[in-house]
Amino acid sequence: MAKQKKPGKKGRDTQDAIDPQAQAEAMARGMSESAQQIWLAGVGAFARAQSEGNKLFESLVREGMGFEKTAREAAGHQAEAMREAVESRVGQARDRANETWKRLETAFETRVAETLGRLGVPTRADIAELNAKLDALAARSPAPTRRAPARKAPVAKRAQPATPRKTVGKSAKSPRASAARRPRTS
């Protein structure tokens, strides 16, 4: 820095006058000292980053793992809720489909039964009723006795006539045929 003049000393005024070269040297020294301090601060920051960098990195990794765990838990809860909602809707759709099939099956069975009734086909209930009646009749009647099967007499072969039969004329066939050929008189 430049020196200031002191009032009252007139002889030194010329000596103490600000010398531009001295002023430039002083400024250069100040800038050099500032640059040196900035350089040393940067080297110190680099050294601290190296020594504490691993610690900082590890702490960031731990924080990231905690955040990831929290995010996964939240996503898991949301996925579980979504899965339950989908299963519920699928179950409702399945129930509605089963109800529809049951109604369709009932309608089909009713129409088939009506059609079979119109055609006179007996129902299961009719057949069960007939079987019950047959069982009741069988219980009342005595047991049939077994008979020996009857033997059939051997059938003799007929002898062929030696002469061929004469064919009979058309008029001798039947009275209906001859009546059909007669003209009607009305």
C-alpha cells in the first residue's frame, strides 16, 4: 500500500511520494499472497475431500439404501393393494359368470323338459314311479316257478311239386281288384 504524506514535514514530501513501481510491487505481492492462499485453500479442500470423500460416499450409499427400502415398501404395499383389488374384481366377475351360466342352464333344462313332455317322453320322476309300482307288484306276486324250456319239433322240409303251378288270370285274383276295374255308374 501507498504511504500517506504526513502534514508538517515538508522536506520528505518528495521522498515519500508514491512511487509507481513500489506500488506495483506491493500490489503484486498482495496478489501473490492472495493467489497462494486460494491455492492452499483448494489443496486443503482436495485433501479433505480425499480423506472424507470415502466417508461421504459411504454415508450417501447408506442414505440411498434407506430411501430404496422405503420406496420398495411403499411400492410393495401399493402392489399388494392393487393385486387384492384385481382379485376382488376377478372374483366378482367369476361369480356373475357362474350365476349367468346357472340361469342359462336352468332355462335350457326347462325348455328341454317342456319339449320332451309335449313329445310324450317320460321324465325321470315318471320312470321312478313306474319302477316303484313294479317293485310293489313283484313283492305281492309269488315267485314264478321255473319250467324247463319246451323243445321244438324238427320241421320237415316240404317237397316241391313236380309240375309247375298254373298262373291264374287277372280276373280271378280278388273281387276287389275286379270291382276296381269296373266302370262306375252313377
